[in-house]
Amino acid sequence: MNLSSPEPNNESINEQKTKYAKWKRSNRMSLMIMKGSISKTIRGAIPDEDNAESFVSKLQEQFVFPTKSLANALMTKLLTTSL
């Protein structure tokens, strides 16, 4: 699946224009589904994108998940901290 599709110009054949229209609709629907599944509280932290591929890459940049060892260290610290 090609996530980035160049916009057809006036010289493009009808087949290319049809493929672009389908890609544009698919891209828009993908963005709606992804944005709709994200909590409203963190939605504002994600830059607005018009392309599904760039939206996913921005998500990956924004939310880097810690390694297992870091998660274990944080859990240990949380459990050993007295209130």
C-alpha cells in the first residue's frame, strides 16, 4: 500500500485520477479512525497532520516507549517509596 500519493495534474490519465481519489479518501478515513481512537487529553499534544503516514511518524516521535529495564527501575522505585 502506498501511503503517499502525488496529486495528479491536468495531464494525468483518468486511471491515475481515480487512484488518487481513492487514496485521498482512504487517507482521510485512516486519519479519522486514528484521531478518534486517541484520548482527547493527549490529542492536543500531537501535531495536526493531513497525511496518515506523517501522522503515525509524529506519534512515534512523540511517544517513545521506555525499555523494559527502565520500566522495572521505575516500578521498583514506586514500590519502595514510602508515603
